[in-house]
Amino acid sequence: MVKVRQRSEPDLLKELGGYKCQLCGGAIQRTDDHPYVEAAHIQPFAGLTEDGVPGNYLVVCAHHHKAIDVGSPVFTLDPSTPPTFAMIEVQEMDGSWKPYKVIPYPRQATYGFWEAVRWRIAHPR
Ligand SMILES: [Zn+2]
């Protein structure tokens, strides 16, 4: 019997995101030369829909993950025009605030990996 290791949802999201921060495009280059990013659960985006697909994850760099989790990010949902974007305003390292336009990732536990892949191919960044 061949055992296939189940990949975690955050790992799949990072792969879909091309291992780049959805806000700044950055990543930490690890010692093994692989880019390091994190998957952030964005609860305010949970109800956001595009083609009926809720999205509440962003792939972000370590700084922007912390800026979202422990900072005071401002979330704005604009479901009026497809494709559905969301605005997130976060504090940068220099103290300034910067708005970013993002398309959150669908929650794969609900929709499955291949649905998420098809969704991402249909909605390139
Ligand atoms: Zn970033």
C-alpha cells in the first residue's frame, strides 16, 4: 500500500499563490532557497463571494501576516462588480498605512483543491 501524505490547506494555498505575498509580492528567502510565505485566515472576507465561492484566505509575507493579525487592518468589501475584490489597508514597517486590492482565496476545505485550482486559473492575480 502506498501512503500519500495529505497536504495541508495552507500549503496548497501557498502553492496556488506562487509563494508570493498577495499584498507586496515579497517572500523571505529561506536557507534552502525556497520562498517563505504564510496563509492568513481573513475572517472579515468569509462572506465575500465571487461566482458563489467564498474566499477568506490570503497568502502573505510574514510582515503582512502580523500586520493583519496584531495590527488594526481596515477591511472593505466591494461585491458590487465582478470579479469581486476586497480592499485591505495595513500598516507598513515605516508606520504608514497602505491600501491593497486583493482577491481572497476560496476555502479549500469546503471546495476542494481542484475546484480551487480552477478558480485561481480563471481569476489570475
Ligand atoms: Zn507582504
